Amino acid sequence: MFRLERGATGFRYGKEPELPEIPLRRFRGCCHEAARRAGGTVDQVHERAYPRDYHRAVIVTPDGRFVVLCHAVHPWIAFVEEDTGDLDGPGNFLDPPVWATAYTDTGFVVMSRELLDSPLSDVDTTALGKGEWMQIRSWRPASTGRAVFNAWD
């Protein structure tokens, strides 16, 4: 069972310790390696910006355009059709392409569409903090992916 660690929603309760951050530089470097393996290029990389809790990149390959999300607190990677920027989260999640191993080879966890589309009740949420549960109860995400990759304010 996949475990959502504290900070999975990008929120913390005021008295909880600060959350770590995945450096944009680390994500960017992996994107360039992934693009190289796919025979493509990195079109854009955007650092996390309020209210999003994730970095994002676009990789263009001979097979098409791929939107890659990187959680800003945990080394989790997801692929989406398009990052809509909605408060509900990014667009539809996709299965990772073969070249996503560029991320796993450097310590990231590439999340499957099955995991991202699963309900929160299917994952271990025991490590989530009080502030995160307040946000989950307020926003009522429809899936694990919507709780992890969000733009809640």
C-alpha cells in the first residue's frame, strides 16, 4: 500500500515543522535526462508557484507533448494530459512513458495512473498532519492524485 507522507498535500498546521522542498534544479536536471532518453527536448520548466504544490515541465518528443509534475515536498512524479491550473488540480493523469525511468534512476518515484486515480481510502494516510486533514475535509479531493497534486489556496 502506498503511504502518503506528511506534507503530501503541501500543507502543514502552524505548529508542525517546516516541510522540505524538492529543488527545482534537481527536477530540471531529470527532465533534461528524460528528454534525452526520449529523443526530445524540454520545452518549459516552471517552479512551484502559489497555490500549486508542484513543479511542472513540458517535454516534447517525437511521440508527442508530455506534461510532467513534480511534487514540491516529496520526490513524486506524475504525468498529465495538460496542467489546467484548476484549484481541483491538474488535468487527467496518464500512465508514465517508458523513458520515465530517468526519474526513478535518480531517486524519484513515478506514480502510476492507477495509484493517482485511486480513492484516498486505498492508500495509507496515517502520516498526514492535522492541517492536511483540514484541507482534505474542505476540498474533498476525488482521488489520491487530486490530494497530492493540487492548487488549493
